Amino acid sequence: MKRIHFIWMAMVAILLLTQPAGASKVVVLGFDGADAQLVEQMLAQGKLPHLAKLREAGTFQPLMPTNPPQTPVSWSAFATGLNPGRTEIFDFLKRREGTYIPMFNAGEESSEPLLWGERNPLYLALIAAAAGLLLPLLLLALLKRWKAGVVVGVVLGAALGAGMYWFAGRYLPEEVPVAQNNRKGDTFWGLASQAGKKVQVLRVPVTFPAEEVHGTFFAGLGVPDIRGRIGTPSFYTSRLDRIEGENEFSIEVIRVDNTQDRIETAIYGPLNQLFFRPEDEEERYRLEEAGVPERIDVPMTLSIDPASQKLRLEVQGQNVTLGVGEWTPWIHMRFAFNDVISVRGMTRFKLLSLEPELNLYQYPVNLDPDNAMFFTKNPITWPRGWLQDLYGRLGPFKTIGWEEDTWTITTGLVDEAFFEEDINFTVADASRLMESLLQEGDFDLYVQVFSFTDRVGHIIWRLTDPENPTYDPARAERYAGLMEQSYVQMDEIVGKAMAVIQNQPDTLLMICSDHGFTSYRRGVNYNTWLVKNGFMTLRGQGSTATLEKLFDTGDLFNNVDWSRTQAYAMGLGPIYINLAGREPQGIVSPGREYEEVRDAIIAGLESYVDEQTGARPVKRVYKREEMYPQFNLDVIPDLRAANDLYYRVSWQTTLGGVPAEIMEDNYKVWGADHCSVDPSLVRGIFFANRKFTRTDPHIMDLMPTILEALGVQVPAGLDGKVIS
């Protein structure tokens, strides 16, 4: 009997030893854009002590990103374990169905009726009338006064019905905007939640609107500013010269007259999509004549005190006085569509100068937590009230998905010192949020993504590259250290997480990033190459493509002769064939002609030499079937041009523009990138506090690995594989 018991115990022990090591909890911290090569360099220099401890006790490997290595693309693969052909998040931009117009790929805006839509006045009037009729009828019936009840009911019902008809017609919109997430596939936090695990997910890109989970959720990249954009700062200035921000990056430049002591201006708010929706010019004229505003603004008064060199801001009863170089606290405001419906926003200002010109910066207006109506259809958090709870406990912080302002510095309106202030402000808030939630420990799975490492890379990396066209030795001496400083901040955040879980040996800690970086010295205008090589034909000279056109007018590709165009480029590397039966004015026949056009473009771009440098800007042009085993034929681009180091697709190509020359130096402060580079050249990072033996992990592999660690069944058919 004892022998049988011993054998049984031995079998159980062997079985347990051969099972994958589970975890009572899993903590995943993502750092957008953290570059493997720079991390390895700083580890060797002893500058990342906490990550070094993770490497020694567990694992460090470079992490292969998706193709293309873009933030929304890689994080979508991270979440689902699927390749971009299946998530259908394959670029920042995609074609709007049935057109040649680009739109954001990760999400889009639609609308749905509010209650009964255009029938609201009638139906609500009938409900009010019925209530007005029945209530006195029932009450007076109890007193056996039927006739009086009928008379009072008819009068009251008619009055209430008429009043409600007027109220609904005047104050209630027929439709309300609704955000839609276009990512396909089940997420690991969703599957864990379904399996009964309690999850906390914060700021992962491509997660707006917030997902309903067993736990809590705070959406990341995709959450718009109050204007429905990725982020629109405003710059109040008395300057009269042209400002670059009025071009591609759509900084809102608002002119003010600093010769007056009291300046009346406004904080620009959302477009009036509830009540200003003209279908033609005649209806636009009717709405304007009726006084319906196209945009909802909040009045603001600026008062200059020359003696004290102070500026006073007055916004909806809030008064703040600023000196030069000072920031306001968060200022909250109400954007009223009418007396009943409004949305609430919040922003911060910094006074840059009073003399000789007034220059006042305003951060993009974030959605305020106190937005019950907006969050009903477009929640930022789950549960919807969790955002208010976090604010109550931790104080205000940014809600917009693209948290750091990378636009204003790109226009030259502010410098790197300003950018550093914004980065440090954002990092402090995100770190405080993480520490608080980790210490509470109310989760089985915790996931949080930090974006500052990516934003610093885009803006500061150029100062570490003397060959970059914007490299300035004096500026580099002062600010190049911000690049490594951001990685030190990353290491400190990891250290804080390690300190919280150090007494939890069963907790699996994973650190990852979605891609790396390279200097962006030269840009490739792919549409110009297509024109010069006979694949695209133009009618005259087109105008400059801008984000404003992308967001508001859609006036892009306006000079292309589609009847003589075989291919066109938009987005960060995709090239589309003008295919008959798919494109609105397609001319290339499916089959043999389609393949001939693709092969010709591939051969031409891969052999193209940049005359200025003697290098080949394009490392490889991928056919879509080479990148993805499965994909939607009508959605995924036909080709993707992947750049070599130091090159990127040009800004104008991204929006469908056609500049005069194929190649151009990149003189923008946005001096480093990854989006159109070959993924093998810009790898991310993977750390863990356990030993993993795989030496070639892919970001898609993290999803099944996390599920297995939690003891949740891994779905069949994933592209990602468990990292053993």
C-alpha cells in the first residue's frame, strides 16, 4: 500500500514538473518605441540597473515587430496574437471604402439615432400626452370623478404633448456620433476576463471605445481630443507672419491683438455634429441664417498687465494669472450645444511670452471625466465611472490617447525644453497611476502601456545623429541626453513595479515594446516616383496635403487622372493598384496585368538609388501575400515599400500628396521614425522575470504566452506561438 502511494505521489510530481510554470498574477508593462539596440547599449554601460536585474534573473531578447512596425499595428498583434492581415490594422491610414480618400485605420466615427431619430418629437410628444392624459384620469377616477378626470387629462395631455414636441425638436439631436474600433480578433485580456480572471488594462493603443471586462479598463491611443482629432494644440499669438503649423500638422493658430489690455478670444471646441449637418450649400445657408454654429467654442478673455508682466485668463468664471514660463492648472469648461446638451473638456495653458509678441500655448482640450452623455456611447473607461473614481483618488491627468504634444515643437513654436516639461508631466502622472493600482493588487492580469519612449524618440533621436539634416551641435549638447533620460525613466518605472511585486514570487513580470527606431534623414515621395515612372498621371499641379484636409474636407488626390493611373500610394508605405472592380475608377485588370504592374513597381523601387547618398532607400517591397497568410482582398494594400535605415516615406506621400521631387531631406524636428522601415531593422524589447528559451520572439507571441501563464486556454489558429 505504501509503495502504491509512493508511486502515485511520484507520478503527480513528474506531471507537475513537466507542466509550464503558471503564475498567480501577470503584470505586463509596454513601452512604445523602446529600441533594442539602444537598450543593449545602455545595459552595457550600466545605465539601466532594474532592467539589468531582470535580464540576469530572467530573460532579455530583442522582439520582432509586425510588418509594418507601427504602433497601432504592433499593439493590435500584441493584443490578439494575429498578424495584421487578420486584425486589419495594417497602417495608420486606409482607404475609405469606395473612394481614394485616406482615413484612420484603427477606428472611425459613425452615428446612430438618438432614441427614435427624426421621429423623436412625435413619439416623445405622444408619450408625454399619454402620461398627461392618464395620470389625472387615474387619480380622479379614484375619487369617482370621471368627467373631470377626462377634461383635465385631455388639457394636460395636450399641453404636455405640445411642450414635449417643441422641446424635442429644439433640443434633441436626431443622431449622435459613435466611435468604432476596427481591430479584428479576440484580445488576451478579453479571453482572460471570460475565464473569470480579473483584469486591469490601461492605455494600450487601439482600445477606444473602452472594452467591457471583468475588472477595469482605460482606453489608450484612439481616444480623441474634444474636437474628435488625435490632438490639436492651439497657439494664441500676436505674430502676423506665416507659421509652419498652419500647414501639414494643423496646429490651431489663433491671432490676437496685444495692443489691447483686454483681449476677447475663444477656446476652440468640437464641431457641431449634433445640429450642424448640412447636406448641401442651401441647407448650410439655412443653418447659418438660423444661428446654428458649425463649431462650439468657449469664450475666453485675456488681460495683460504690462507692469507686472502677467497675463490673466478668464474662462467660464475661472480666473488664472500667469507669468512668462508658467503653466496653468487644469482648466475645466463646458461646451454647450444648447441649453440642455453639452460636453465638458479640460486643458492647460503656458505663457511663452508677453513682449514683443504675446504667445500663449494651449494643450489639446481633453475630454473631462464628467461627460456622462459622451461616455454613454463612447466610454474611455470601463466601468464608465472608473475614470471619475481615478480622478477623485489621484487628481486630474490626461485622457487623450496621444498624450504627449509632438506637433507644436515640429512647427518651431516651442523648443525641446518645453517638450521635456510635457514629457515629465505625462510620465509622472502615468507612473503614479501604475504605482497606485499595482499596490492595490486587485487583479490577476495587469497591462499598461507607456508612450513617452516613442514620442521622445521621434523628437530627440535626431540630436544623437550628426548626419541628420536637423542636427545642431549646440542643441545636441543641451538636449541629446533626453533620449537616454527617457530610457532611464523607463527603467525607474520598471523598478517601481519590481518593488511592488518583489514579495510575490508567483507574479510573472513582462516588459515589452512594439518596435525600435532609426534616424529619419531622407524622405521618399512614392507618388512622385510613380508619376515619373509612368504608373500615375496628373492633371496639373496639386495642392499640399494636410491633416486638416484629412480630418475635415477630404480634398486629397484632387489632381490625379485616374483613367491613366495604375497605382497610387497613401499611408506609411502602402501602395495600391488601381484595380478594376475594386477602385472607383480602376483600370488595371485582375490577374496577369495586376501581377505585371506589381512586379514592375517592385523591381523599380528596389533598384532605385538615391543620387545624393548613393544608397537604396527601399530595402524591400513586400507583396501582401508575402507578409500575411490570410487577409481581406478588398482592404489590405497590394504592396508595402519597406525602407532601409535612415529613410522613411515622406509626409506628403502619407496623405496622398505628389511633390515635385522623388527624394527630399527631412528638415522637420520629427527626425526619427520606424513606421515605414523594414521590421528587421527596428526591433523592440522583451524582458521577463523568468527564463524563456526562445531567441526569436515576435510581438504576436506574447498573447498566447500570457494566456498560458494565467492558466487560460490558448485559442487554436493563432499566428503567435507560446514562448517556451
